Amino acid sequence: MAKSQSLGPTRFGLATDREDCYAGSMEPAVLVATRDAVAHVTLNRPAVLNALDAPMAALLVEALERLEMDPAVRVVVLKGAGAGFMAGGDVKLFAGLADRPLAERRRTITALIHAFHPAIVAMRRMPQPVIACVHGVAAGAGMSLMAAADLAIAGASATFTLAYARIGTSPDGGATWFLPRLVGQRRAMELALLPDRFDAARAEAIGLVNRVVPDDRLEAETAAIAARLAAGPGAAFANTKRLIHRSLEASFEGQLQAELESFASLTMTADFAEGTRAFAEKRPPRFGGG
């Protein structure tokens, strides 16, 4: 791994075989390392289990938006540094607001959520598949962030809790939108109202994560999936991601039309020509991503 470079939050780029630090301090809150068309985005506040604050949220948004526009990036892997994925919002910040005037309390929390929500939007909008690589705890906003990813791979010892009810508030980060679609309305209600901690096996059983792997294989298994996606037909993946997301609000007839238009447009790509040629020649395709 290349040595981290401290770059200002508005002065960074993304490059293969390089790690970029999204902060102007000695302890960057978000790291991005791009190799072989896979961008690894690491939440980097390990001393507080990557708890979310406004500066970290802003840096995450900027990182994702730059990756979204980078044609060299074909897959994004999101993970946490240290002992866990993300422990949710910074509860110490919340506790410090308890004795502040109500207007100030609301203003501060509103600013934090406004900083965080664009990251969720960017993950859903970006054409690249996003994989959440989850170890340790995924709680509160961490669970929302994981739910926003297209795929989620968890280590066997990972734990999950929606957590918000424990501090007397309701979910954010899109959790109330994602969870009914991932696990069903009844289960989503249970996770929100009875925010008990549960293990990776249950997360897989209810459809919250795609698969659970041994802890010591988590990085390797995630890398293998990312490599497989990076070698695939990028334009087809982007269209597939968009079709699946829009299907949740589309009419049946509208979805059929969108599928037709997508399929027809993809037949004009080099990847379609390569894929069909490879099938006829009984060999693995060599996709170029377009």
C-alpha cells in the first residue's frame, strides 16, 4: 500500500495504486485507496468505532461523489478501520447537546444529518456497485450506511443494532426506506422498535446481508467479489443497479419499458459484442467496462 498523503478536503484526486486521505489533519477521517479499478473507502475514526460526525460525513460525501465520476473506478468497497464498521452517530456529541438550548440542539443535529444524507444518495446514484465489508459493530447510522450498499458481506463475529430507540430518537440515513425493502415491514418494525443487538447469522437469515464469512476471510472474500465485479460489464451493471432501484416505485408496465430501453441501449456497447462473441466461441469474455 502506498503511503497515505494528507490532502485538503477540496484538493484531492483518485488514482490507481495510490491512497488519498480526505482531511487536512494527521488523522484523516476517510481514506480512499484505488487499485485495479476497485476503490476502497475506509471510515477512519477507529478510536470511537468510526462514529459519525459532520466533518467525517462531509468527507465521505466528497469521496463518493468523486468516485462516482471516475471512469477508472468500477467497484466501491466501503469498510471501517479498527475494531468495527461504524458505531452510528457520535453519541458524545449528542450528550453534549442535552443541556444546550433546544434551538441549538435541533440546529446541530439537523446540520449533521444534512451532512450525512448526501452520502446515502451518492451510494444509490453512482453507477458502480457498492459493497459494504462489515466487521465488528454496525449500529445506528452504520447499519443505515450498510443497508444503502448494493451488496453487504459480513464477518462471522459482526453484530448489528438499529439502536436509535435506545437514545430516544428515530432512524435516519434511509433506514426506514431500506429496511422494509430488505427484510420486510414487520421485521423492519421489530429492528427499529426493539433495537436488540443481533449477530451476523441472523443478519444473513433475514436478508440484511448477502453472506457471512469467517472473520479471517472477510477481506479476501470481499476482494474476490469486488474483482469479479470489476472484470464484468460495467455499463450493464450500472443499468441493472438503476433498474432494480427504480423498480420499487415503478409500475409494472413502466418497468418493462425501462428494461427494454436498457437492453436495447446495451446491445450497442463493446461489452455486448464481446459477451456474445465469447459465448459463441465458448470462452470467458474479456469485458472492457463499456
